[in-house]
Amino acid sequence: MKVTIEYDGNEEQDEIQVALDGYKWKNAMWELDQHLRRTTKYQSSVLDFVDVATETEIIVVESIRESIGRILSGYNLNLD
């Protein structure tokens, strides 16, 4: 498959760059999800200076991961 992108002017250049950076956004979201997953799976804190996650931290992280999943699903996206 071959894709050709043409644009006129600086206004469209920003939109094209956003489209081209899509994979970077996916990778960044995947890394964020994995960071949050470590908290729920291994009970490691999301804070760099604390080793063990608190129960409250785990509950919040689970809620955030669920929200991310719903938002991505709403856009027909996934991290897999």
C-alpha cells in the first residue's frame, strides 16, 4: 500500500503531523497503561519514591485504566 499526503499551507501541516504521529500516541498510551497495570498487578506505587502502592492508589489506578479503556473504545481504538 502506498499513501501520498499533500498539503497546502502551514494550517494543514499541523493536522498532517498529528495524523503521522498517531503511532507515537498509541505507544505513549500503551506505556501509560502498562505503568498503571504494574500498580494493580504487582502493587508497585505509581510514585517513584514509594515502593508499595496503597489500597487507595490501586483503586484510583483501576478506575483510570477503565476510563482509558472506555474512551479508546468510544473512538473504536484499542491498545493491542
